[in-house]
Amino acid sequence: MEQTATKTAPVEETARRTLGEVIIETKNLSKVYRAPFSRETKHALTDLNINVRRGEIFGLVGPNGSGKTTTLKLLLGLIKPTSGELTIFDQGPRDVAVKQRIGFLPDGPYFYDHLNASEVLDFYGKLFGFTEKERKERIPELLDLVNLSEQDRKRVIRTYSKGMVQRVGLAQALINDPEVLFLDEPTTGLDPIGARQMKDSILSQRDRGRTVLLCSHLLSDVQAICDRVAIISEGKLVKFGTVRELVGPSQTFEVFAEGMNDAALQTARESGFGVEVADDHVILNAASADLLDQALKLVRDAGGNVIDVKGHSETLEDVFVRTVKSDGRG
Amino acid sequence: MNSTSETAALGGSGHIEIPARWRVGQGILCLIVALLGVYFFAAGWHSGVGETRLADNVSLFDAVGVLVLMGFIWLTTPAAATLAWATFQESVRRKWMFALLIFAVVMLVNSTFFTWMQPGSQEKFIQDFGLGFIVIITMLMAIFLGVALVPPEIERRTILTILSKPVDRAQFLIGKFLGLCLTLLVNLAILSVMFLLTYAIFRFRLDHGIKEALMVYPGHPGLKFELGNLTTALSLQYGFLIIMAALALMLSLLLSNIAAIVVAFLIYFGGQTSGYWEYLSQGRSGGALDKGLSPAIRDTIHAIYFVLPRFDRFDVRERLVSHMPIGFNYMFKSFSSGLVYAAVLLIISYLLFSDREF
């Protein structure tokens, strides 16, 4: 588990992480499923220790069957832990007072399909005990927020596309303006524009001081929007930290240069740089920060100009694949 | 999704509080039930109508049903009422339900057509046919809707979003159950009105006029008395339906869909013949089995009789055709025992459901 190197994080990120108190915490959380009338067991989750702080976007990633959804269901009180502790706002997850403060968008949500979007939200609003006046104000706002047109709002849910159902799902999750939003694969079924809007919505929740716990397979999305990430494999926590901590600093660099003669390129090759020659520029590949300095010096000494420098680091996907493979899968 | 749109905060922290207006309404309803209970208790105790066996008087235990009803009212929060209304809306939109209702209405309205099957006792036939048909149709509704109250919510995963809202599992079950009770009440009311109208028209035609149909003389208790008695019988049918609904709900949490339906039917037939089980356990059934049963088997039969719902209490067709009135004490006792039985089934349902994992 990597929980160090906070000093490398940007100031804003550090401030946010130090200000937000822990609102969700699991201690040695385990879940064992037992088949009925059988001694066969499946350890879905083993000794999970994570914490989620107020105001952050927390990503929960892992391969299929790794225990992500089990974790989410435990946090929502839909299943009971076999052992360990779990608190949300210092209370148990099945406490109705906790439910008042959270929102949940399940993976592939399904609603009463004989109702239209407004009726579905009205139903959920009533479950929160909102008055008719509050519901009449809140529901159109939410449907605007998820970009559901006036015409679509009047159609029954069974005529909706998967993406539209997902939008209604987000709207119902936000109906109580929750302090913590649980999202399970929120971009499933959305087109690229819808997925982008969903990500913007998630970020806007964080900007408003809300906390988001996100389960997703789309690691590029997780890397782009999450503050901290937990990688789960075979029910165990294998990596946990900020995205920067997990991905690390840039490891390779490309120096784009022009005005270098053949002799200088030969020197570069002999010095161990990878050299790519294009029509009007060359690219020197440096495998470390030290080599980057040497490459820049070499270009300047040869009388050339540096056009651009690009750094490359591992993606979360690289880290994920490497971690899961080293954990015995894939 | 407009990320810049700001919305008003509605969700506060802390426990959910039931609005004061709701509690006042619940209090008034409970008071009405309590007063009716006291009235029926007193009236039933002093009823001049001679009843058969158990209903000759009303014991203090029968008042438990009144307390159960008050408990139901008090436990029905706004969230449970919301779920009940949603369940009702969903039920009445089922196509098979609508088809069944239309079929039943058509059959009831045309029940006079079938009287040729029993010439000479057409009146008895219509009463038997009408009430029997309503019993079967509404029982089918109770069983098929009852077993489909909770499992489809789990299969379709609508339960995930509902239980992640401030609704505890007891409220969820009560809401679903009350929604079914409302559905059954509406369907029973529609069928009852159609049946009573059909019967009234039949009597007008049989007696050659409205005035003649209303007349009271020996052997002709008058249409008013008969319609009152039929209404009482149909009200009792609702008590039976409440038990069947709770039974189907409980079985659906315990068994697969098909198994729940089969067992519900078995219990229905067992409950309809509960009097026979009682007599059999006492060796008084009048059949060949009376002498051949060992005490252990008799005890087992008695245990089955004890556990089975007393559905025969809700079937008063025999009394109707002999123009015998149905007294308060009988109604009170039957409804009360029905409510207690339904409450026990719902408590078992909650125990099965409270730790269910989704």
C-alpha cells in the first residue's frame, strides 16, 4: 500500500485532503458468502481498511469479481459484513439517518418502468419526506441538471435508452442533495458526450464540497477525476493512495528539437538516447530526469533549438494491470 | 448534465421525523378503530343473533385484532404510504389483472344466464355462483400479486435504490403489503358492486317489481336484508384476502415463485377445511378415519389445525342461502383473528427479510 509522498501533491490537493475529516471508514472489513445448504464459501472481501474524507472523489477499482460491488453494498447496508467494522458519519450503514445524507446510483439502474422520469423522482422525493412544494421545485431542477428534455420527461421509463435511464439514475441519487454520493459504473451506457457530462457533474459535486465514492472500470476516468484510489484484487486491498502516489512522477521524456546536424545526432545516439528523425525536427528519447538534462545540453551545444519537451508517466491502467498481475491474476 | 447548475439543499442530517400532521391523522384513525373496537366488543358480546360454535361470544383475546389494526396504522409512515401507493399503481396496471377483472365482471353480470343449470333454486345458484366466483378471482389476485410483491423488486434491482433511501426494511414490507391490500380492496369493491347490482336486478325480475322484491314475509326476508347479508359476506371475504396476501408475501420470501404459489393453494385448501381437521383430531369427523388414528397422529393433525388459518370462518355462504343473519360478534371475531394471523405472518416475513442480502 502506498500512502506516502503527500509532499509531492499540489498545494490545493494537500489542503483539501488535510481539511476533510474522515466520514467513511472500514476496519478489517470482511465478507464471506456461503452457499445455502453447503459448506462452500467465497471470500468476497478480506480485511479491507479504507477511509474516505469529506470533499474528495474516491475511486474504487478492481477486476470483475474483485469485491468492489460487495464493498459498495456493505457501505450501503444492503449486505452485512462477516467481520470487521464499518462506519459512515460515525454510524452504522443501515441507520436511516445515514440514508438521509447519501445518494446512490447503482450499476445499470432500474426503476418502475410504468412511470415517467418526473414520477420516478417524485416517488423518491416522497421517500425522503419532501413536501409537494419542495418536490415541485427540486424535480425540474434535477432533470435540467441531467439534461433530460421536457418531452422525454413525459415518456414512461420503459421507452428510455440506457443512457437516459442512467441520467434519471443520477437525478434520483441527487434528489436529497447528498453529502456522499455512491456511484457504481456511472458512465455505463452513456455516449462520449454523456460520459463527459457525467464526469463534469461528479466534479461539480466535489466543487460544492460533496464527497463522491466512485466504482468504475474506466481507469482513465478514475485517473482524471479521482483524488484517491483504492485498487482491490481478489477481495484484498492491494494499492491505496492519491492518484499521484500510485502513478508516480514522469519517468520518460521526449525532447523535440530542430536545427541539429548529423554529427550531433550521431553523438546523441552514442550517448544512449533514442533518436527519431522527422521532416523538420528530431525527437530525443530520455529514459530518466538526469538524461533529460543531458539531452537538453546536447541540443544547445549543437546549436539547435528545443521546440517541446513531453514527460510520460505510467497511467493508472498500467499500475492497475501491473498490480493485479503481480497479485496473481491476469 | 449542467455542472454549473446549483440546487437547493434539501437533505438535512439527523433522524427522519414523521410530520406532526401525519401523526395527528394516525392518532385520529387509531382512536376511531379503538372506539369501533369497543362498540363491536360490546355489541358482539350482547348480540342476540344465535351463532354457531366459536362465535357465540367474543372473548377478550379477540380484541387483540383491534390492537393489531391500530399498530398497522401507527407503523404506516409517509414512506410506507408512498410505497403502498406505488404498489397499487403498479398492480392495477398489470394487463393480466385487468383481463381477470373484466372477465370476472362479465361473468358476474351474466350469472343469471347460468341459472338454467340449477332450475328451481335460481336465487341460491346466483348467490353461490357470485360469491364463489368473487372468492376464486380475488384469491387468485391475492396469491399472484402477493408472491410478486418483493421478488421482482430484487430481480429488477429496484430494491437497491429504494433501500438506499431513508426507508427501513419493516417500512418497505408494510408499504408493499398495504399496497396489495388496497389493490384487493378496490377489486373486491368493483366485483361486489357488480354482483349486488346483478342480484338486485335478478330479484326485481323474479318478484316482478321493486316494491315486491323489498317486501318481507315468511320465506321472503326482503331484498334489503339479503343485500345487507351479502355485503357482510363480501366484507368477510376481505378478511380472508388480507390473510392470503400476508401468506403469499411470506411464502415468496421463503420459497421460489412457483413453490410459493403451490404452497399458498395448499394452505388455502387446508384452511377452508380447517373444521374437518379439528373434528378429525377429536375423532368426530364422521368418517372411517375416526377410529383408526393413533393419538400421535391425532396430535399432529391437531397441530396442523392449530397452525392453519381458519378460512372457513370467512365463508358464510351456508348461512346466506338459509337467510340467517350474520351478527356483529361473528364479524368481529373473524376479522380480529384474521388480523392477528396476518400480523404473525408479517412478523415472520420481516424476520426473513430483515437480514436478506441483495
